[in-house]
Amino acid sequence: MKLITSQGVRLLTLSDMLREGPSIAAAGVAAASSDVPSFSTGLQALDALAPGGALRRGVVHEILADPADGTPLFFATLLARSSCGAGAVVWCDPGHEIYPPALAAQGIDLDRLFLLQPKTPAEQTWAVGECLKCKGVGAVVAALKPAQRLSRLEARRLQLAAERGGGVGLLLRPAGKASAEHAAATRWLVRPAPGERTVQRWEVQLLHGHGGRVGQAVILEHSRETNRVRAAEKLADRRRPAPLGAETA
């Protein structure tokens, strides 16, 4: 695991900062991302919602959530792990809130994890774009604050950066008007679902994705005991049948 910060118009790793060396983008990353233009999460019910049954590389995907429900880090980790291939994972962590062992427990290789720590939202947007341009980066994850907005131009620049680098951009944004401007290939809404003591559940709904099953949702489950993840189609709510002899309205 390495740290990245932005300084002026450069991206610096922690060791770079100590010796004032070149940027991470110029230095390169050990392995390039896969040439495959799409990726699968391995969860059939979830993949089936996406256009063509898989998620594209070289694009930005957005994960939306109500700020009151917290940041959907688990779903972001699932997509980052699935999409990075042999490339690096760059995770924006301006608030120093990410706990790397938790990412490792979900399958993120810490030897290929770079924590990006920009000082301002403007620096974060710029740095995310620079990382997306790097062909050695498989996935870039960035969470936007509730008050942080992207202009249409900024959103388009991130999309173009992803196309250039070939990796995947994962933007975690608050649901609502603040996230109205976007240039994402798919947009997902994540909401907590009733779980159990050892099982966490989320409802994941596809909001946008041309050719995908827009409006449909799956239930994503994670067992703390086995660390296994499964996805199941969300069943439509049905009214319970009235008892025999009961009057119906």
C-alpha cells in the first residue's frame, strides 16, 4: 500500500514526497489493466442488471446513496476488486478514513493499493482524472461530499480520462439534486436492507445504463462468519392472502 497526495500539478507517492521525485503517473504502475473492455462481478443476479450482463471498462460508474445511510463502501469495494484486473487500485481518502485491512479482507491486494489524499475537492477532481488516464490503474474510487457538485464539464473530463486510461472510475455520490450532472455509463442506488446479526444486506438498484435492466434491483448479502457474498433478485412485494372467510375491501 502506498499514499498519494497532490502538489501543484503533480501526483506524489509518500516516497516521492520525501525525495521530490516524479509523479506516480509518470513512474507507472507495475502491471497494466486488462485489455478486456468489460468485467463481471461474478454475482449472476447483479451482473444481469448491467447492459449486456457485464460492466464496461474505460468508463465511469456511479454509486449513489442517501447520506443518512452512510457511504456504500462495500459495494464500491466489490466493483473495484472485480474491475481492477492486474492494475492498481487508487482510493481517494482525503479524510484518512479508509481502513486498509478491511479492504484486504474483501479481496483488495494491498500491494496494489494506492491511497490518494488530496487537500481540496478541486484537487480531488483533478487527481482522479490524472489517475484515470494512467494505463496502469485498473480502478479509481472517489467519494464526493454531499455539498460537492460536479459540473457537466468536469463529469465529461473524468469520462474522457477513463476512456484514455482504459480503467474504471467509481464515483460515490449522494443521491439527489447534487448528483444531477453526470457522464456515467451506469448509475447504481444502494440502500441498506434488513439483515441479521451475522449477515449484512443492501438493496442495489440500477438507475441508469443503456440496455440494462433499469429500475430493477437485487439484494446483496455479506456473511460476516464466512466472508461470502451473494446476490439475489429482489422479489416484488406481494400482499398476504386474506384468511378464508375474511372480508376484502
